[in-house]
Amino acid sequence: MAIDGGFREFTRAYGETLENLFHPIQILLVFIEDLLIDSPWIIVMAGLALLVWLLSRSWKVVAGSIISLMLIGYFGMWDDTMSTIAMVAVCTLIAVVLGIPIGIVMARSDRANAIITPILDMMQTMPSFVYLIPVVMIFGLGKVPGVIAVVIYAIPPIIRLTNLGIRQVPADVLEAAEAFGSSGGQKLRDVQLPLALPTIMAGVNQTIMMSLAMVVVASMIGVKGLGQPVLQAINNQYFTLGVMNGLAIVAIAIIFDRSTQAYGKRLQKHLEAVHG
């Protein structure tokens, strides 16, 4: 087809330029991955437990996280788990940095909302394997195409929920801000974003979950982590290997989910206390 030929020409002409453009992402991912894998496991576990505590303020969640990580280490899945956490952390960071501004634009412009919403609908209904085709054609196999595919798959929730959170800010609160002479930028920074934070955090939570869901698919193009043993187990019918690594992914998902949900609820309570 003419489209396929045109895309191949595009990759030949601009592939190297795009690789150089995305090289900092690879540097960041390799740095975080090496830091988590090469550091003593007790320090990494303490750091992750501290992060979980700061987000959740729940000793039950912290204890569950420590037990899960110890079991992961005991069964020899530590390195793959750290690679997965590094991947999810980088993908979530990129999705948040890109997604929140897009959500703000959608909330402030009905025209932008009307244009971007169908694109998000398409992104969420497209089979996840399809995202691998163009990125592999441009970048080949490796970390960068995996990051790009995961971000494309996982970014819609943060965009949608940022848009929703800002639009749900009560009109009387905005009118009060206007009465005090707030500009559009001040209203966004001091009123809309703080009140929308719990909803935005729900978007971050969903983005993390979707990033983890995409890890197994991304392993098909050489992304290190828990997805590769699962893929190996599927190809070779290793039941135990697949189940154990699948459970490790579930454990990481539960840790992230409980932590971010608890943080979102704390934000909600704090804002209700301030504005109640």
C-alpha cells in the first residue's frame, strides 16, 4: 500500500533524528533501572517503603509492600521487578508531564475538547499490539519504543480526568475568585488545579495501572522486566514461571494502586476541610 511505502520512506529519512530526540528518555530509564538494580536491596526496599508511607500514611499498606517485595526477591524476580518499576515510573512521569497540560487545554476550550476527545476514544479502543508496529518501524527493538508505546496506551486517563476535575470545580468558587480580581492564570493555579487534584490523582492511578498492563505486551519488543518471563512462559508453556511473574506484576499493581488511592483520599479530605 502507498501508506506503508510512505511510512517506510519517513522512517528512513527521519528515523535517526527521532532516535536522537528520544535519547534522553533512554538515559533516564537506564539510570533509574541501574540505580534500583545495582543498589543494595535493603536500601531500595527501605526507599520504596518510605515512598509508600508518604503516599498512603498506612502501616498496613507499607507492611504489605515490604512482604510482597521480600517474596519477589526470595523467588528470584527482584531484577525484573526493578526493571518494571523503572519502566512504569518513567512512563507515568512522561504521561503526567504531557497529559495534565493537554487536559487543562481541553477544560479551557470546548473546541479543543471536541477535537481531542475522539482521539482519546480511538487510543483507548485500539488494540495495544497495534501501538508496537509504528514505533518498532521507527526505532527498532528496545527500551525507547517500549516507553513510547506504553505512554500512548496509558496517557488517556490522565488527560480525561484532568479535564473532568477542572470542569467539575463549582461555578460559585470561580465567581468568588473573579470577584477578588483573579486572572485566568491565577484561577487555574490557585483554585481549579488544587480543587481538581483528587480527580487528577485518580487519573495518575489509572495511568500507572495501564502502564503495568502494557508491560507484558511491550516485552515483545525487547523491554526488560516481568513481562519477558511471562512471554517466555507463554512460548514454552512454563506454567509456574508465568504464574509467579504474573503474581509479581499483580503485587506491584496493588502497591501502586493502594498508595495512590490513599493519597487521593487524603487530598480529598484535606480540601473538604479547607473549603468546608
